[in-house]
Amino acid sequence: MTTTDPLQRTTLELPEGPLSVLTAGDRGTPVVLLSGGGLDNALLSWRHLMPDLATDHRVVAPDWPKQGRSRPWNGVADHACLVEALQAVMDHFDIERAHLVGLSQGGAVALAQAAARPERVERVVALAPGAITAYPPGVHQLLWVSARSRLLNTTLPTLLARDRSRVAAMARRGLFAGPVADFDEVVEEIFEEAAQNGAGSSDWQNTSVNAWGLQVDLRPQLEHIKAPTLFLQGEHDVAVPPRATIAAMRRVPGARLRMLRGNGHWPNRQSPGLVNRLVREFLTEGVPEAGPGSRGESPV
């Protein structure tokens, strides 16, 4: 997959390996876009949002370590590693403060950064963020076992991803909950990524759970977030339960939630026009007047 204008690609040479970063735009408040786990990468998640924001923002979107073109990478790309990668990206591009927009795994890193380093964060948009909910007994243990089995988390997913029809079925079942205008293109992008780099869960996903609970649990940190925060959640998301995102929103002072009707886990690809509008409106408005997060719930 290649980029086209106005997107540019820069590679940061870090001690652990290359960190590939897409950039666009040269004015306005910087926005850092943080993609999800698994097969995701910056271009795959932000193909539609990045050029839209680049008209009046400076936009930066890294491929996470061991994802996209940020390979080979020495070491485990766990939560601490991704937080450090975000810091490295902001430092490299001389970004003192930025808006953070993150999906799933990227949403977790965005929230963690906002809680731990408020001086570097203007606003946060978290789309179906990870690390905000515990899993039921049985499901949790299954995830933990899978995370420790290369057969289950890499070999089998890679074999399955060699078949376009299986990729399409996976996308319909796990990522989307309705029509996608460029569905064939999405399937092809996923298929190409899997063919080039293999499939399976990311290190962050594999290390975010332990034998008894969450290894990465952001819930106690959410009350420390000072930046204006917007949660976007697909109402039919099968990866992150909507009730978990509602509960997380209520922990963040003054946060808002938009429940996206008919959407699944990947609304930025299922409904890019809607997501682009909501993100743009939130990043360019004045300081929100919402009180407790529970008053900020709104379906669209």
C-alpha cells in the first residue's frame, strides 16, 4: 500500500527499530492519530480522516511498533512501549501539545497520555478505547491462553487471512455492523497487510491481560484526565461493549459520548463522513460546558 498526496511518510530510527509515521498538513493545532491493534496501521484506520483534518491541522499518524511499516522491532510492543513511541513521535516533530484521536488500542494510549501527561494534551477523542473493561470469567482465561499461544494468536489468523472471503467475513462479523461504502477496498487493504506482515493480535493486546484480570486497566486513571474528552462508540461493537465506554465516559470529568447508531468497532472506516464531522467539530469548538459525563450522552 502506498500513500498519495498530501500524505508523507517519515521513518524515525529508534534503538528498538524503525517507527514509520504519516504526516499531512502544515498549520493549525497538531493532531496525533493513533490506530488500533492486530492488523491495523495508520493508513488503514485514518485513510479518510487524515486528509480531512490536514486542511487546517498538522496531522501525524504513526504505525505502532510491529505494525504496518514499523518493522522489524526488537522487544515487546506492550503498553509502556506504545506510550514511549507516542512520546518519541511528539518529540521528533517538536509537538509540545496536541489533540489525540485514538481507536481501540490507540484510544487506550490516548487516554493514558492524557491522564499521565496533561501538559501535552489539548483534547482527546477515544473511539471504542481498550483497557476500560474486564472480561467475563471464561472469556478472560481464553484470551489469556490465546495471548500466550503463537499458534492461536499468529499462525492460525495468518492462515485464515490468506482467503479474501474469510477476511470479508471477519470484517463483517467483528469490525462492522452495517453497510460500508468502500467495503471491497477495506477487505483488500486488510488482505494485503496480512499477506505482507501476517495476521494476529498485537503485543499490546497480548500483554494487556494477565491470568486473573487486566494487566492494563485505565479505569482508576480516568478521573485524572483534565483535557476535554469525547468518546465515540459503535452501538453494535462486539469488541468493546458500549456499556463499558459509557462507564468510562462517566469517570472522565466533563466528558461526552456519542453513540453511533448502526456502527461496529471500526466506525472511522464504516462511517467516515460521520466520524470526520464529529471529530472536526469537537477539535475546533470552544471548551465544552457539559457537566458530569452522564449528561453528555448523545446518539447519532
